[in-house]
Amino acid sequence: MNLWKFIIKSFLYYRRSNLNVLWGSVLCTAIITASLIIGDSVSFSLQQIVINRLGKTEYILSSQNRFFQISFCDKTEKKIAAPCAPLLQVKGIAGSEKSEKKIYNIQINGIDKRFGVVFNTKLFDTEFADENIIINTKLAAELNVKAGDDLLLKTEKIKPVPLDAPFSPDEMNSVSIRLKISKIADEKNAGNFNINNNQVTPYNIFMPIKQLGKLLSLGNKGNTILISENLSSLNKSFLLQTLQESWELEDLHLKFRNVASMKQIELSSDRIFIENTIVAICKEFSKEAIPVFSYMVNSIQKGDLITPYSFAADVGKIIDPDLQENEIIINKWTAEDINAKPGDTVKIAYFVVDPLRTLKEEKSSFIIKKIIPFEAYGNDPMLMPEFEGLAEVDRCSDWQLGIPVDLKKIRQKDEEYWKNHRGTPKAFISSSAAKKLWANKFGTTTSIRFDDTINKKNIAETILKKISPGDMGFILYEAKDTAIRAAKGGVDFGQLFLGLSFFLLLSALILVSLLFSLNVEKRNKEKGILLALGFQNKQVKKIILLESVIIAILAVVPGIIAGIFLNKIILFFMNDLWYDIVRTSSIITHINPLTLVVSGIAGLATSVIAMLYSANRSKLFSVTELIKSKKTILISQKTNYINLIIGICCAILSTALIIYGLKTKTQNPLLFFLSGSIFLTGSLNLIYYFLKIKKSRKVPKLTLSKLAFRNIIFTRKRALTILIMLSIGTFLIISVGLNRSDVFSNAQSKKAGTGGFLFMGETMFPVLNDLNSKEGKKNFSLDSDDEISFVQMKVKNGDDASCLNLNRISNPALLGVNPDEFQKREAFSFEKISDQIKDEKIWEALKSEFRKNIYPAIADQTVIQWGLRKSIGDTLMYINEKGDSIRFVLIAGLSNSIFQGYLIISDKFFTENYPSIGGSTIFLAEGKAEKKNKIKEKLSEAFQQNGLSLYDTSERLAAFNTVTNTYLDIFLSLGGIALVISTLGIGILVFRNIHDQKQELAMLLALGFSKIKLLKMQVLSQGIIVITGILTGLLSALISNIPALISSAPIPILFVLTIIEITLINAILWIYIAGKKSLNKNLQNALRNE
């Protein structure tokens, strides 16, 4: 018989024992397989979500806060020979008569037939009527509507003029309309359309782009282009060149007007202010180009005589090239009105618009240099910019400006002047003076004048040629590639679930090791015979190795199959009970053959290693002892002291870490977890040392309890295995359970994740006023004595970088805040801080610009570490409205806070780079906790028209923590299974102990002990092990959670007691079953064979 035949016959002979080991190996392989398949499934599903939400879109052109003509898209499509779909995308509110529910943050998409081409669907082929819309499945389900039902839609009319621009109307101009649902779009028909990198499906409404443009008073315009794939590959540089060749002045909000009275042509902007880049190009084109800066002043005053509400302009270069900064020119009408003459001093009053439209009136004095008649520039109404609420009205009393106008000051002569001369400036100052007084973030030019002999076409061609899309804030990005990279680079659920299943896998491996060890010990007699027959020790070990390999190989296929089924179960829970960690029900199983191979190899390797580890730990006894199955075990004093020394050192180190941790301000949880782990290691070493030294001591009088204890000492290695499994399992599960986030206990603390604020509000339509001012509160019907204070913030939309998004994000939404508001409150706490920042001045550090276009930023540490995969000191790059690259350096990471998903920067730098984003769309409300409900009612009513979503800050923080808590739930569930496996291992050990001690037990029976007493002895001995293991793990867990225990947060005592009770009952049950079954066998035969 050769070696392989011997191994196979031996394997078959011990098939029952080998089968037990095989099932343990199957469990190991199944856990690894399921975890890796989950990783593949989530990654694959996220990529499928990308395809569903983007269709065949390769590139996206976003004009940010600008709007282009649809013809711009038509020309681009023709030149690149690829389908291009224009899109007008805005936010809105939807409701239905069937339900009182209103859905905020609806994505309203103005489209045409080309949208269906990009998504390869015929749903949009038929031109649907203007009053009809298509909605997606998610919105239909939420509002309980179907095709044929009516939908109530509300959105805001969009103005080209930035909301924060001087004299822009500050009233919200919303529009509501009733539309009929014609079709429902599912995920296969663009229903999940979303240009943001997020797996969460938005609420989508689709309607004709012309109808939406009409509704918003925009005309036939869009703000996004979806560029599809074509037969030849597109590249970014080619597309940018094509885009630049395709646009016209109207796409840049520019237009020409003839100024016949002045024999000039004028270039003006729908946005009122012209960008400095355009001004520079025009000056380069013609040295005779005249930039004009017109501004409304509140008054022109000489002594007690006042001319109210007039326009002043900077055209001094034409009227008088030598006009000084302190000089002014007024027209004849104004001179007569205030009885002024050259050389007199006049004072002009004007408003300066600060952030949040806070108006500050300032005054400047000038010396009159000359007075001009109505001829020439004295009568040029086109010098007044076309301000909405001003240019189209016939009477001064009908003005609707973004500044307060005292109508009592307007006289009949002022009405006559307006009727005859409109906005003709009454005063002219130098360019330097105008810029000094009225410069703002949007520019210092309201129009550019040229001689009418210059060809307008040449001017337009020059501008379009020299201006790139990026210069005007247009952003072109590779949508699909970026999204796929984000999906692939997101949360690795394979590694995540391997981590969450760590204790379960460890328990399975220990079980395999234990079963194989028992199997090896059971065959000691066979080993002795083989050695007596001349086999070498190496050959015996080789036989054991090959048998373990056979077991592991046979476990691979069943383990993979079991892993696939386990994966399906886990995905079911992820799409249902564990929905919070994925925020989508679209995660489907995806099996990669390579993953199965890797899983099989990993399962095979871990099982073999576990079996060989247990085999190598078995001591080699003499041949005689092996044949007789008797073993003489000698105690090594050296080993005893090693365990004692390790135990004492661990106790000292653990105590030192606890003392150090309590003295630090932050009380780092990781430090205490390390302390608990070290304490656990030391405890296990001391217990093992205690069992070894007790073995050599004599027992003067035997009792049942002393017999039970001696039984533990005799089987101390097996006892240690159980102690390790139970103590580690109890330690991990209770430690994790105690770390469940409870944000409600100290929600009012300014250092908490809420910052001490009661509510966080998000409005769809921006709030333009300072809510802390009397005027601001009055506009929203809030009493000035309400004792509510606000911190308002501006938002630049980006991808959600919170833990709710599974994709890897590179550009989270920007949040512009006033750092002083948080600094004076000392709000929020920080987990990590740059070494260059002082702890007490972290928020103030946001106000310092590092270098040009490099700014400091703060984010939630969770966002930095997991959402962005960055560290403190790393940099994020953005593109501002001017097309310039700007960088934000991460200087601090917030502890768990309500700002998850955002990158926080100073509102000053926010405004400099994104001036067109007007008003605030996020605010924090602070007030008395006892008036919380009353404050909530007032805020909900006050901001209803702005589309307010109001969140209790504690509940918002809890929503983020549901992800963490769900992960903890998964770990606890898998850990619970691991504990069950541990207690199963106890039962196996009891069964094996009784088998090994059957001669001793038979002797006790012969001496008069009953089987019930013997069973009690086994239950008592193993029960001591179980209780010791649980108490060791519990005490270590309590040490690791000292910060939680000494805080004011409630302790989940019931959870701790439940875990202990379930583990204890389950262990005792397995011990009883194994002991009962073993003792029912005929033990007298063992005594006869002795």
C-alpha cells in the first residue's frame, strides 16, 4: 500500500470525525466567499446605477448660474456628430390633490426629443403637450399618483441678474402650475436620471424645455448639455474648442444696442455687470472703447437742497478726461434743482450692499467742476442699466428695487424727469472714484460704448474667439468616466464585510482548529503504532498535512455554494433592514468567476493553516504513551513565569493608558479600546498561569466542586480555547454595543455635533436678507423679541460626501459660513487639527488666505477620511465662476457633526469665487430648548414660501449615525452567530472530555457517584469556564468604554445583560446536551478495558 492509498483509507475510516472538520471549513470558505461577492455586487450595482442615471452620456457641460440658447447645443451637436441633449434643470416643489404631502427638492428637467436618444429610450420620442409632464417611479410612488393624474408644481422664476447684485429685486418670484402626468419613467427609461455622483434616486419631473423656459420667463434657453458617445472617441480639448466655435454673444448674456443720439453702439449684459475679462478684450480690440459704470444714488445734496434717487455714471473720460477723483459734473436740471454752480461742494448718498443684502448708506463729497446741458451725455437714458423693476416702469412710484425707496421724497418734478429722460444720469464722476465707491463682486462696468463706425460683428467675433468656456464659468467634465471611477473607488464592501465578519471567521477557524485537534488526539494510538512500525515523525506529519488538505479541498465547492446563498441573504437585508448603509434597493448579486477562485483559495488556505496550527501545537509523546493513549504532562516553571510576567505587564500598561486617557481633554476612544484589549490579553495569561500552578497542588478533601475545578485544570488548554473565544466575543460585542451613537443625550451642548443649535433649515429658494436684523425678521414675520438667532450659510452644489453616499467623492458641496459666528459660540468640537492651527482659534483660521487662490477649509472628519479618502493638510481642487482653479487645504476635521457632506469655507472667499450664488439656502437656528416646539412652528410658517425643509439638529445627526449604527448592528448580528459557534465549541469539548476521561468517570461510577452527579460536575466545570470568559470579556469591554461610562450619555444596561444572558444560557444548554449524550454510553466497558 502506497502513502496516498493509506491516506485515503484512513480519511474514509475517520469520515465522521473528518466530516465535522469539513463543515467548519465550509463555514470559513462561505464567510470569505459571501464577503467578496458582496464587494463585487455593490461595485457592479453602483456601476449599473451610473448607466441608468446617465444613459449614453459621456460628457456634461454645465453653465452653472448662466443660461445659453438652445441653438448653442444644436451647433455643437452638428459639429461633433454626436447626440447632444439640451437641458434646463431647476429645483421645485411637487404635490398632489390625492395626498397632502409635498415633496421638496424635486429635480425639474426641461428636455426635448434628444434626451430620449441619449438614454436610448422611446419614452420621449413623442412630443408631449405643453401642459403634460413625465415623472419618475419614485415620485409617483411617494405621491401615490399615476398617468392621467394632475400634479401641482411650484418653482422660482429665474433671473439672469445675480440675486446679490446691487438693486436686484429681493422678493421671491415663484410660479405655480397644474400639470397632467402623461407617463411614468422607470429606471430603464431615464427615471433615475441624475448628474450627481450618488446612488440615491432623485425625484424627477420631465417637461418640454420650451414650456419650462416660458414658465421661468427665460425663453428658449438651457443650462446643461448632455453629450453622448459617438463612433469616434471624443476628447475634452476637441469638445472645448467646438463649444467655443459654437456659441454666440447671447450665450454669454451679452447684446448690442444702438445709441443713435450719441452715434454709438453699446455692449451690455442681461446680468447688468460685465465681467472684467470682457472689458479687457474690448479695450484691446479698440482703444476708443468706453467702459461705463452707472449706479443709483439716494441723493445729491447741496446744503439743505436735495435731489432724490438719481443715477450717477462714470463717463468722465469723454466729458472731461482730466476729471479728478474729488470732482463731479452735474447736468443743468440737477444744478437748477439744488441751486448749484461750479466750485460748490455737493454730497452724494448711496447704498453699499454687504453680504445677505445688508444695506449700508454711505456719503461722499465732491466739488462741482462743470455743469453740462442736456445735449451730449446730458440726455442719454441708455446709460441707465436695464434693472428689473426699474427699466420697464413708467412712474417712479412703481419702482421695485432691491433697496428701500422712500416714495414721500419723490416730487412731481422727479416724475416729470423720469417721464422725459428716464434714467439719464444727473451726475458724472471719474472712473477711479466710481470704482472706489461702488465696486462690487460682479464687476465695475455696466456697459461698453463704441463708435458706431466699428463693425459689431468684428467685436463679437473677437470676444467669442478670445473667451473660453471656462472663463465664463462653463464647466465641461467627463461624466461617465468620473462616475464609474467614483463607483469603483467608493466603499469597498468586500473588505468591509470581511471586517464585520472578523469574529465570525475567527470563531469558525478556532472551531476548525479545535475539531481537527480533537481528531488528531483521537488518533494518538494510531500515531504510536505508525512510529513503532518504523515511520518517521516527518512522514506522520505529512500524513496529517495531506489529510487536512483533502478536508479543505472538499470544503471549497460546498463553501462557495454556501457563500453565494449567504451573499443573497445579506443583500436581502442590505436592500431592506440594512437599507440605511446603501440608501438604494438596487443592489443585486454579481458573481465574478475570479472572485470565486480567490474565495476558494483563501478558504482552503485559512482552513489548512488552522488545522496545521492545532496539529503542531500537539506535544509529541513517547511511542509507548501514544499506543496506550496515556500522556504524562510535565509543568514547565519557565512557562508559568512567562504567563505571569505577560499578565502583570499588561495590567500595568492597561492602567497607565487609562490614567493617561482620563487626563487628556479629548479622551480618545481608541486609547481606551487599546487599554481594554491589553487588559484582556493580560487576564487570559494570568488565568492560564493560575490553572497551571494549581495543577501541582494537593487537594486534602475531594468535593464535587473541587472535582469540577480539577477537571478544568486537567483540560486547561481546551479550557483556554473556550476562554479566548468567549472573552474576545463578549469583549467585541459589548464594546461595539456600548458605542452606538446617542446624539440626544447632550444635544444642547455647544461642543456636541449639533453645535448647540436647535434646528437646521434648508430652503429651495434662497433667503436674501440677514435674518438677525430687524428688517430681515420683519420680512419673514418673525418678532424681533423671539429670541431666535440665526447663522446663515451659502451653498455651492456638489456631490454628497456624507456617509450616506457609497461613491468616492472629489468635490463635495461648498458651505460658505461666517467663521466669527461659530468662533464666538465656541461651537462644535474637532477630532483632528492641523499642527499650524491654535486649538482655540480654529474657526478664525478660515479667514486667512494661504496664497492666491489657496484657501483653508474644514470638513467632518468622517467625510475627510472615508468620503474623500484624504487627511488633514491635503488639498481639494475646484473651478470658480471665472474658470480659475482654486484649492482648499483641509486644516481641521470636525467630530461627528451635522455638517457631514460639506466642505466648510469662509463666506468671504465663497463670495469672491462664486459671486452669482446669492442669498443663503442653509441656516442654523438657536433658541431656548423649552420653546423648541413653538420655534419650529414659527420657522415652518415663516419660510414656507421658500420651500423650507426643517430638521431637528439632533435628528439630522442621528440620521447620519444610522449608517454607523447599522454597521454596528451587522457586526453584532454576525458576532452573535460567532458566539453561538463558540458555545457549540464548548459542547464539542465536553463531549471530547468525557470520551478522554471515560476510565476516570467509570471509576467514579464504581465508587458510588451517580451519573447525575457526574453530569453536574461537567456542567459545573464548563460553566466556570463560560462565566470566567464572559466576565473577563465584560470587564475588558467596560474598560474600553470608560469615556462612555463617565459621560452623561445613557448606558444600554439592558443590552449588556441580554448579551450575557443569551450567551450563558446557550453555553449551558450545549454543555448539558453534550454531557447527557456522552454519559448515556456504557462507561463500565472503559473500566473493564483499563
